[in-house]
Amino acid sequence: MPDIIGVIGGGQLARMMIPPAVALGLDLQVLAETDESSARLAAVRVGDYRDADTVSSFADTVDVVTFDHEHVPQPILRNLMARGVAVHPHPEALLYAQDKILMRQKLSKLGLPVPEWARVSSPEQLADFLSAHGGRGVLKTARGGYDGKGVRMVTDAAEASDWFAALAEDGNGGELLVEERVDFRRELAQLIARRPSGESATWAVVETVQKNGVCAEVLAPAPGSEGRLAETAAEIATRVADGLGVTGVLAVEMFETTDERILINELAMRPHNSGHWTIEGSVTSQFEQHLRAVSDLPLGATDLRSPYTVMINVLGGPSAGTMEDLYPEVLGQYPSAKVHSYGKQPRPGRKVGHVTVTGDTLDETAYLARAAASLFDR
Amino acid sequence: MPDIIGVIGGGQLARMMIPPAVALGLDLQVLAETDESSARLAAVRVGDYRDADTVSSFADTVDVVTFDHEHVPQPILRNLMARGVAVHPHPEALLYAQDKILMRQKLSKLGLPVPEWARVSSPEQLADFLSAHGGRGVLKTARGGYDGKGVRMVTDAAEASDWFAALAEDGNGGELLVEERVDFRRELAQLIARRPSGESATWAVVETVQKNGVCAEVLAPAPGSEGRLAETAAEIATRVADGLGVTGVLAVEMFETTDERILINELAMRPHNSGHWTIEGSVTSQFEQHLRAVSDLPLGATDLRSPYTVMINVLGGPSAGTMEDLYPEVLGQYPSAKVHSYGKQPRPGRKVGHVTVTGDTLDETAYLARAAASLFDR
């Protein structure tokens, strides 16, 4: 068992690894971007994760390296591997979360269900794809997108002329990914954790609701998902985790189409916003499970703690106030709400926390979670 | 709302306040006894809590002071109060957890149910009490006892000659407390949290099982406690908290006598071993509730998360191994067990962690918790 788990990145995902590390007595040490990072309590070093020396010297002081985000450059990670550092997920798996074209290629090769897609390097190629797919598509940059950034709905190749111009300037022959615009009934997410030794465990499949490209709420389990849907989602996630050799937590974001197919949308190889509900909603949270998995410890049970769990994100509002300023009101009105603050300076639209409520009926649970979270929205 | 919550003492109780502080975004700062304290992650200072200057300078840097233990001397606490520092619980309440004779006097005055008791300062007075109570009694030092220390079963005054000799040497006219030896069916504990503004919230009454004077296991709720017993226990705890002006978490340890009376045994004014089950077993844990209460924030819901929760303490065994050494085996065999390590060097008999299991039936829940915990016992 590793003595020290090193996390690159000091965001809220690293922050939420702290409680289970404290409970299990695991030593968690974070390489943070700034002194005021969300995970500052566990930060032992502040530095740039894009700097090879910074990452190497951090890795020298820990027994296993894992991540708060997927942005550490491949050459830096491969250098760590070459030096014998335990890195989870492995760089060769993480690559598929970093590059959406490689991800689509790999999933297609594995025979996993994905939207129709193509790589395009010119407006003409994009126009061809659009005309073959009802005149519309979803255009994505292969790298660097998150929370709706780097994603654009297009109906005409001219709408993407700026991106193609930027690709040309890059001078490295880059390509964009275009996908069919899927008619979906709703979005789902399936979380799974996998150990280096291969053991894996899935949680209940959940429904995710996005607003402006950002996750707004998660309903766990996804309403009506018992039986076939739950099995299909878990099987897909297991095939992805095994096929790509993922270690740690993997989130598979999926579309449930209007014609009842499941298509894989995005992958995230780390604890994920769609799994925050597991802190209260599951016997083992995604954060505890990630620590177990990257330490190659046996995984914990993922049974539901309640029939329903609903998680609502809290975004920074127009005022400069913090969530904590509103505790007297929110905690007083909603004593059953579990409030999580990420200790961040609020900025409009920035994820600053979330609220989770557990309960016996979906309607009441969702009502209470939304009502409590909405009080922070000012 | 206070910006910084200062905790005096760096034991496991302070350690277990860290996860809810991280979740709620509260700044928790600990004055620890040693560099290697259980709560070292939140320790901002190492020093002696019996030193007035150390405690004062620590208090100057925080907004409210609370405790991991009840051992801070009264003059130091009263000095803080005189300087306008917010201290919870107040020194005048804490006094009753520090001095068992004062506690018995106060509870008797409030008309609360306690065993028959007397203050004795000589073997003759003890002999008189024993002969009036069937020839047996429980002798306690007024101060300094915990986990069975400072408590002795006596049937003859001669058995206490060393304690009386020590009292005489103290030269301050000290007294011992003697109580009737209660015929009890079982021991119960009732936790309550109370805000400075007076709001209070109780959890389910629990059964505690002691071995060698140390809490060994907790069954929540106490089997068969629905209805009258639960109401009686909650009412007693509320009268104690209100009557003594306790703020923060209060644990009331009680006997359920063979003739079905409830008698108050001990008080603890801080999160308590009998409440560790609330981390998984209640919507709001005792540690989160303590932070809310001492910050005068609204209290959280205390509903059960499962029909039954069983907590088993893990004590250091004869080997020098840590709990973490045994994780591959224990976590593998008991995936539903929630394991808590206090990050302490194991010594035989020292509390080094605990295991909690939640479930639908008491038999299965207790079986799993005991089985998982017993694997650490080596």
C-alpha cells in the first residue's frame, strides 16, 4: 500500500479527497496551482503542473501520483512512468480523456456505441459531414475543452471558420472532431472505479441535467433506470474501463437517445461532478473509492444509502458574497440539506459548491435540494 | 458566523472535525500537544493547553474556541472569557464535566435522576456510605478520570486507603465521590447539541458496551428504545444541556437499571465516542453538529440514515502494526465496513480507530461490524 498519495491539481476534486483520506488515515499531498487553492489544506507544494521539473520533484516525494484534472502534458507523465513512478490513471489511458479524436477512435475500435463522428481539417470536410447528417453537427476541439468550452453546435461550415483559422495557425496539422447531433431524451452518467489489479465497481447510473454546458443537477439513480438500462450503462462503463486500462475513477457521460439507444458522449478519468452525490448517497463515495483504487486497495461497496439522492451545483452569482455568508438562512431553512463549499472566491458562473439531499421519494428529494441550492443563487 | 474555529487539543475528536469543516468550508485550526497529533492536518500550533500564554495567543488568532477534551484549566478559560473570547462550551458549563462532585450536586439540584451519592473525605465516611448501600459502592476521583481511570469498585473502605492518602498529600482538603453501585441492565448514551441561542437537537439514544472501562461498541438506536425510553433519554439530555448551559455537543452516559429507571452516569461536553456512529448513521454527524453549534449556526437534521448502525472501537494490539497495514485484508473481506483510523502510533489498549457498519437488521449489522473490527485485533 502506498504511504503517500500525491494529487496533481488543487481544485475541488482534490479537496473532496481530503475527508476520506482523513477517515482512512491515508496521507494525501497535493501539488496546487496557487496558495489559495480549493485543496489548500492538503497542499504541500505550489507550482505549475506543466513544468516537468515541478512535477518530477513533487512525484519524488510521494508513492503514487493521481489527478484533480486531466491537463498534465503527456511528455511529463511518460517521463514519470519511465522513472518508475506509479501513476494512476496511466498516461496511455489518460490520453483518451485528453484527446477527443483519439477517444472516438478507440471507442469505435472497441465496438462501443458512440455518435457518428469524423475528423475534419477543413470547412469543406465539415460541410460534407453536415450534409450527410441532416445539416447539423456538434463540433469539438480535440483538446482543452471542458464545461461546454471547446464545443459548438453548427449548421454551416462557415460558423467554424475561426476554429479552422486557429488550427492553420497552430501549424501542426490539427483536426477538429465533428459528431452527429444526437436526438436525446436525457443525459446519463455512469461512474466506475477500477484497480490496477483489474477489480472494478460501478455505482448506480444517474441522470445529469446541464445548463449552459455546465452540470446543474444529478438525480441518482436515474429515474426508471432499474433493470436493463442500469445493466447496459454498467456494462458500457466496464468495457471502457477495461478496454482503455483506466485506473481510479472513470465517469462515462452518455446520451439516452429518443430511440432508446445509449451513446457515449464524454469520458473523465477522475472523480467527476456527476458523482458528488455518492458522498452521502453511496456506502463508498467516489472520492474514497478513487483513493482506494489508485492505492490498489480493495474497493468499497457502492450500494445506495437512500432510495434517491439529488445533487445541485452552486455557481457564483452576481453578488460577491460567499456561500458561508448565507449559512444562517440556508441551514436554518433546510436542516436536511448537506452543503458543500469548495472554499473558492465566488465569480459569476464558477462552481463554488454543491448541495445534496437524500430521501425516499424523488419528488420531495429534488424539491428540497433545488430549494436549498437556490437560496445560494444571488 | 465565526471565520476561524479554534480547537484546543489534537486528538481523534479534533481530527474527526476536519471532514465536516472541509465540507462546509469552515476554517478549523487546532492547538495540538505534539507534532504528531491525530489532528495534525489542521494543527496550526503545538503547545501545552495548561499554559496560559500558549492558550491566550492561540485564542487571539481564532474567532471561537472549542475543545477536543475537557482538561483545560478553569483559570485559563475564565481569563479567555474575561478578554471577550467566545468559548464553547462556556467554562461555567465545562466545570461540571471537569469535576464529578460539582456535576452530581448540580444534577441533584436540578432534580435529574442520578445514583445515590456522597462526598467523602475519610475512610470512615466511605465506610458509612457503604454500610448504608449494601456494602458496596463506586468510588471516583472528582477530577482527572477517563476511560475507567479514576474509578474503582469498592466493598471496604480499606481498598481506598491509597486514594485518601493522596488526598491528604494534596493539602487542599479534597474529597472523593462515592456512588451506589447500580444494578443496571445496560448502559445508554444520549447525545445532544445545543447552540448559544438555545436551539438544541438530540440523536437517537444508543446502547454502549464497555470492556475494561473503555467503550467497546455502540448500537444505534439502542435496541427496543422506540417510544418511552427514547423520549425519556432525550428529555433528560435536554434538561442537562439547558440546566447547565452547555453549548456544542454534550454526551449523557446513563444506566438503564434492572428496575427500569434511567440514571445519569457521566457527562462529556464535546463529541464523544458514543456518537462516532453518527458519521454514517445520521443525516448530520456529531462532528458537523458540534462545528455548527459552537459557530451558532442552525443545527442539522439528526434523522437516522439506516435502521441500524453499529460502531466498534479498534484498540492497539500486541503487534506494532498499524490499521493501514491490514487494509488489503479487512477492506477486501468487508467492503461495506467504514473504517476510521486516527493516525496514531498503536500501543496496546490505545484507541486507534473504529469501524462502522449500517444496515437493515441489528443482527447482521452488528455481526459485520464486529467481524471487520476483529481483524484489526492483532
